[in-house]
Amino acid sequence: MARQQQHPSECVREVILGNPAGLHARPATAFVDRATKFHSDVVLIKDGREANGKSIIEILALGAEQGARLTLSTRGPDARAALEALLGLLETKLDET
Amino acid sequence: MKLQEFLFPAAFVPRLESLDKEGVIRELVEALAQAERIPKTRVSAVVEALLERERLGSTGIGKGIAVPHAKHRCVKEVVGTVGLGVRGVEFAALDGEPVYVFFLLVSPVNSPGEHLAALGLISEALKDDTFCSFLRQARTRQDLVDLLVEADAGKYAP
């Protein structure tokens, strides 16, 4: 797969949420921590509702449960790296409360 | 689910006396016990569970708001309350700002969905800057009740 780190690009991928307790406060915080390390815009979409991937409040407002079908979209100079890093967080069983 | 189904006005603390994290949490849990939403004999255990959760990472989610929460066997459904700090409380919030508004939740042990829904509803309202601003201006229990009624009616929905 060609890397396009040098040019602004957009990456979009569907993902099934892995965490048994859903995207609650701690995984949401972990997600935002990771997302803010990238320059790209990060958007998480559930049932047509968009959340800024760098806002904990917006992510919590999605109320995403385990098995939820989410769309992750990244746009910017490091879109692909951001997508890959964040997909991992959503797919794996994040730490539990 | 509506905010008014799990946030109980009898336990609201419109003027928190405490100025630190542990004190605020204790004050709110005691208010929940006074309102008979958790057993009085479990106040210390619930406070400890909430502090334990804070040690894993602050629930200060920014914009002067914190959502301290924990699971405990003493509740059968999510119970919560709202507290307002007259002065900002140092809460190790993620944006480093002091916290003025607290939504405290105690959830049953085996219903992550209910906890997620409650947190989601609160966050949905908090997305609205007008709601946040009115929260910060609220001074009485009735101010808080009015705001929750409006939020439940969809006034702050996007």
C-alpha cells in the first residue's frame, strides 16, 4: 500500500468497536490523547453522527457500545499514520474500568 | 433514557463547600446518601471507588467540567447528581483548568450499556456551549432542574 505521508490526504475506514464496555471515559480519553498527537483532523462517525476525534465530550456523546459500527476518518498530512494508530485503539479490547 | 431518570435533584449540591477533589466527591456521595439513592452505610466505599477511578486518570474532561464515576454493588441502576463549585476545584483535568461543574455517577457492576448511555446523554448536552454557559451560571437547585428539563426536551440538541 502506497504511503502518502508527504501530501494531505484523507483516509476512511469502517471499524467494529472491540472494547466490551464500549467507548467509555477512559478509552475515549486514550483515543483523544492519541488523536491529538497527529496533525490531521480526526472524525469518528456512528449512525451518521459525527464526533471530533480530538474532543472527549464529542466522543462520549456517541455512546458507542461494543460491536458498534464506526467510521473513522482522518484528513491531513499524516492521515494514514493517524488512521492506523487509531484503528488499533478501536479494534482491540481497550483497558477496562 | 433522560437525564432526569438518573440525576436526582434531591441530591444536587448547588454550592459545594469543598475545594479539593476528595472533598467534592465525598460531599456529592453524601448528598446521594441523604437523598436515599445509595445506602448511608456505603458512603465511604463509594467514595473510595470514585477516588480509585480518578487515580487511573482524571475524569475532568475539560471546559470546567468533570464526570467522576465508578461502579458499585450498592446500586441497581445508574444514580447520579450534579454539584457546582463556587470556586474552581483543582481536579487534574485533561486541559489543566479548574473544574466548576461535577456530574457524579455511580453505576451497577454489570451494566456497561447503562453507564455508557448516561455518560453519553450528559456529554451530548455538554457539547452545547449555551448549556455549558447556563450550567456555570446556575446558582440554585431549581436552576439545575430547569436546565435538565430543557436538555431532556431537546433544547440543547444539535
